[in-house]
Amino acid sequence: MSQIDDKKLACFEDLLINMRKEVLKESLHKRLKEVDEGYEEAKDVYDIASDERGKDLSLLLSDRDQEKIEAINEALLRIKNKTYGICIECGKDIPEGRLKIMPFTDLCVECKEDLEREDQARPFTHAEKYARSFDLNDTKEEE
């Protein structure tokens, strides 16, 4: 059980709820801006390509927003279950200083560093894992 008292837990809960509201508000603002921009007049090829790149970035940001909201919701659930502030990997208390900086974290610093080292040690990124490899020297020349 976490050593964070009920008063501090209530403060973290308020902080997380406000963070969630802010992420949702920003995400909605981005979506409304995209809709407004979609009604502009016809553009040339370069403008369209630029817009598509912007939409790709926006989708990435919306994925990040979604992940952050999920992390916040999970943290709120941990508060409710009285497991907030406990590392899900090693079971040790997460220092309050870390929780103040990143209130939705579920890992202590040591476990987070271990996870990041494991990610760096992987030979391929997620995208590279599924990329089809090919040999440039294996092409047939036309006769």
C-alpha cells in the first residue's frame, strides 16, 4: 500500500482530473481547427501535400493525447484502488517528487530506465519489424 496520505491523494486526483480536462479541451480545439481549415478553397498540389503532412502529424498528436488520457484514467483508477504511487513493476513506492512531475506515471525511475534501456537494445523499431526487406542486387536487367 502506498505511503501517500488521503489528503495528498485527493490533491493528485484533482490534478489528474484537471489534466484530463485540459488534454480533452486541447484535442477538441485541434479537431475544430482542422474542420475549419478543411472548408478552404481549392489549393495547388504543394498546399495539398503540406495539408496531408499536417493531418498526419495531427493524427500522431491525437494518438498521444489518447494515450495520455488512458494513462490519466488508469492513475485515477489506481487512486480509487489505493495502489496509486506504487510501481507496477517492482512494487516499491514512487517518490512524490516524481508523481508531482508526472502524476500519471506507474513506474519508479529505476524501472522506467530499465524499460528504456530494453527498448534501445532492441534490434528493430516497431515499423522496421514489419518492413519488407529487399536486395537491390537481386534485380533482373531487361534484355
